[in-house]
Amino acid sequence: MNILGIDFGLSRIGLALADSESKLPFPFEVLKVKGKPLWKVIDEIKKVCLKEDVEKIILGIPDGKISQDVRVLGRKLKELLKLPLDYQDESLTSKDALGRMITSGVKKKTRREREDAFAAALILERYFERIDNV
């Protein structure tokens, strides 16, 4: 069983997966969502959940006005997918993701395409750190 991490954005949504046993997150996919209705975005996430045997979703929650959009997405995902969902602070995950990609040698051209998936992996990593320290 897998846990899905989501880094929400108005143009792109980064997805990461982690096995619930090992808790080792990895960047999975970036969905291009600019201009798509919410139901279509949810349908794309649902397909990933079914294909990848997802048992729980962790949704990164930012500061500011966009957090309201993220909470709407969270409520809809939980309602429609019938999966447990939790939120994780996503402060600075995009900046940290970029730093990790540079350090690991990801080519500059590829970084922008994968940044959101790397940020989603960091959201999962921070979630696991938080629940393990409780």
C-alpha cells in the first residue's frame, strides 16, 4: 500500500509516493492542471490512487489565500475517493526541492518539470517526521 503526497499549485500539481512500510518518498508525477475544472483534476488524482494502490493522501497546505483552494480540494478528495487525508505544512518545500535537485545533479532543463513532484516528496518526508516524533 502507498501514501500519496500532493503539492498543489494552480498550474501544476506535484505527486509523490511512499510505501507505507518503508516511508521512503519518491517524486512520482507532475499533473498539468492550469485551466482544468476541479472535477477533472480530482479524476486524474483518482486514477493515480487506483493504479498505485494508495491508502492515504497527504496534502501540502501553504500559507495565504491559496490554502482555501487546497482545503476545498482536500474535502472533495476525501469525499469522493473515500481515503483518509491529512494536511502537512509545505512551507519552503519548492525551494528545498530545487536545492536537492541541484545537489543530486538533476539537469537544469528537467528541474522545472520535476520540481513539484520533488516538493511533494518533501511534503511526505516532513509528514513522516512529524508523526514519528509524536
